[in-house]
Amino acid sequence: MIAPLQIKEIYWQDFAVGQKDIENIYNLLLEKAVPLPANEILDYLINNRIKLELDSLQKQKSCQGNIYLPKDDYKVGDSLAFLVLNMEKGKIKFIRDGFNPDFQDLKVIEVEFESGKSKSFASHLENHPLNQILELPENDPNLDPVLVKENYAETLTQRLDKALILNEDLVKIAGSWFPRSLLVDVNIGHLNLAEAVLEEANGGPISTVDLMKQVELNANADQKLLEFSFDLALQEDGRFDEVGPAGETLWFLKELEPQDVKDVPLYLKFSLKEYSTEGLEEFMGMFEGVLYDELEPLEAPTHLSDKASISLSFPHWRSGTLPLSRSLKKMFPSAYEAPRVKFTFYDPQENERFSGWVVRANKYICGLDQWYQKNELMPGSLVTVEKSKMPGEIIIKFEKSRQNKEWLKTVLVGSDQGFVFAMLKHPITASFNERMAIAIPDLDALDEIWKNRVYEKESIDKTIIRVMRELAKLNPQRQVHAQELYAAVNIVRRCPPSLVLFHLLKSDQVAHLGDLYFRINDKE
């Protein structure tokens, strides 16, 4: 049997953007004379490639008059192409009668190919699979632009982006592309005015269009092209930062951005060392509630993409931040390229709005320092974040505690910067995760531990055992739960939960009691 006319099944999996594709895209941009979003360019690329492949298949079909079919009658000197031989061409040298009682009129044609080889083929043979007339495919998913984009959009977008970046004359701003040589010139005077406007607006953010109006940037050019040119000039000037979410271009004066936006807070810094997570998945699933940690490679998947309850770890509570973990990324504003995105927090309990920032590269959300302090939250407090119906807004709230005081694990820091844990009674304002909650009577003393990097100077397994010994004193059975240990280790140094588990399970000093309970070995 011969295969029907079709492109390779893995055509789009193996797809590579060629030089001809780049030339066609460049010509498209010249023809449109305005910047085009990456998704429009991808649509064009897919449709153009499908058209080329269909044209090629149509050409194959139109050549069927010269294709060898066993049913046909031939004469010496005819030139034929053979589908079963990948369209190799040959010429009939002579014809003889065939000998087969089942086929009375059978003929045999001797064909000499361009390679010099000769082969024999049957003719006057009415019933044979090779007599099938090839047709163009009707339901090939590889030739349906909608299905191609559904199945391969992410992969194709990445490959297209890499190919366009290599072209020095193509520039990308906020997900759109255009030839640099055709941009409108923006002089330094307009950029200086933009700086003054943003400074007057406390840094921003201000949209490109509004900024253009205020600096009186006018030119005899298409408005979109003028905006694109201005965006590129701002992007290439170190004074400005593009902070808009995907689909919106907003500018901020970098100098006036909060310090925690420009620099990673001390308490979130972590020098990640590779460790094996093999076999840890089942233990991660035993933690109470979802542990949102931006450093955690084994974060349990969650479908609550529009709402989440987060138990604050000490590093995030002290930094006034939230983790931008894999699950929470779906909820907070993102961007095509901007490393920082400005948005608005809304507190419905106080009917208050204030600025928040997504720092994408370092995976945290900042702007909550004063909110934490005002509401007297602590490490372990439960904070709820939820997508608002308002674009670019995140609702943030907490559930007020029904109790005035609770017995809590409390960290006490000595003058030698050593620490112990004790169970003491403290006033509380918000609901909390009992395993994660830790009271801190002397924050200044704890800050000194972090500033001096006291426990970062020792190996992480040594810190884990040190903290574990202290927590064991709070339990008559001297058992320690891994979630409590994770929260307590993060009181003195940054550490993801799976790293705590990794060291607990491999340490000779620790006995695993089942579930997430561990104990220092008796001999120790």
C-alpha cells in the first residue's frame, strides 16, 4: 500500500524557523509598517508554512499523469515517476508479455532509472493498491492552523522568539516586533522630559500614550509605530523601567522604585545547592496546607489559581513579601518581558488600596511590610490572596482570631546569638497555622543573626540538627514534625521544605518515625 499525500506526522514537533521564514516575516513587517505582536507573527508563520506544504502536495498530485500506475498501458520511451521509490524517475526501455494465468493481458515493462539501475514492473494490471489516485488530505491536524496553534503554540513561540532575536535589525518591545531601521528617532530631550514627568508622578507608573502627550512627542508617523519607537528609546535608557502587566505598557522611574523591588531582601537570599528530590514527593504531600515557597521544586500542584491561603514564613513576613511560587504565578500579574510588574493590593476589611510589585526574576511579591505591621501579623499567620474582578488588582485579607492569647513556640535569642525555643503565651490577632507559627519577642536580636549571617556560615544539615534539638525539648517524646522544623529553620536562615526533608531522611543522626515525624537518635 502507498501512503496518502500528507506532511510528516512530526512536522511541527521538529519545526525549525528557517532563513526564508525570517525573510517572509521581515517583509510582512515592512508591508504592515507597524509593530506586530508575537502571536500575530506566529499565526502568519503557521498559515504560511501550511500554504507552502499544501502547494507542495498539490504539485505532487498534479504530477500524477506521469506517475506509474499498474493499470495503465505504456509504450517504449515513456518517462515515469515511481511513488514507491520516492518519485525516482525512469524511462521504459522495452515491453514484453507477462506470464500469469490469473491476468490474461499482463504486460511487463523494463524501466531504466537515472541512476543506471533497471527494474521490471507490471502493467495492464487492473486490481492493485498502487492504482489508487492520491488525494489531498482533508482532516490532517498538521494542516489545520487552529489545531497546530492549540497543540504547539508554546514550543513554536519559543523557537520563533529565539530565531527573531538573532536578527539584529528586529527589536522586541512588550511582545511586539519591528525593524529597528524603520523606527522613528526619539531624541534625548524627550527622554529627559519623560524623566521629569515620572519624577513629578512619584515615579509612575504612566502609560506610553500618556507619557508621549506630556512630553509632546509628535511625528509624521503611524501612532503605533511612534509608540513602539518611544518604548524602545525608554527601554534602552537605564533610567526607566517597564512595569506593566502582559498587554499593557507602563513606565516607572527606576530611581524611585522601592528598595525591595530593586534588591532582593536580606531574608530571601539563598545560595541554592543542588540536592536530590527523588522519593520526596510523597512526603511533600503530607504537609498541612499548601506550602507556598518560591524555592521549592516539589510544590504540590493546586487548582485554586484564583484564591490561596498562605502561611507566612519568617523570611517573607520579615521582608514584607509573599512567595511567587509556581502555583501563585497563575494568580499574580505577569508580563512578556518586564522583570518587575506593578499592581494594586486591595484590603476589603479596611477598604484600602496600596501598591504591590511582582519581582519575576527573584520570585517574590513585595509591598506588604506596613500591612503586616499594622495588622500585627506574625510568622505562621494565614493570609488569603484572591484575584479581583478589577484588572491588575489582588485582594488580600486575613481572618481575625477568636482568641486573644495563645501558647506559641517562641524563639529566644541570647547575647551570644545562640537561640532556644520555648512555649509561651502571646497575644494574637489572626488565624495561624499551628505548625508554622513562631513568636519573636526580640526582633532586633534575631535581625543581628541574619545581618551577621551567623548560621549561613555552617552547613545546612548542621543547622537543621541544631534547630531540631531545640524543638525536641518542647515535646515529651522528643519528636519533631518536619513542617515545624521547616518553619523553625527559616527563623535563622533561608531553606526550602524539600531540602529539610532531604537531610532528615539521609542523616544518620535522625530516626524517621513515620509520616513527617522524626527524632534525634538516642545514641546522639
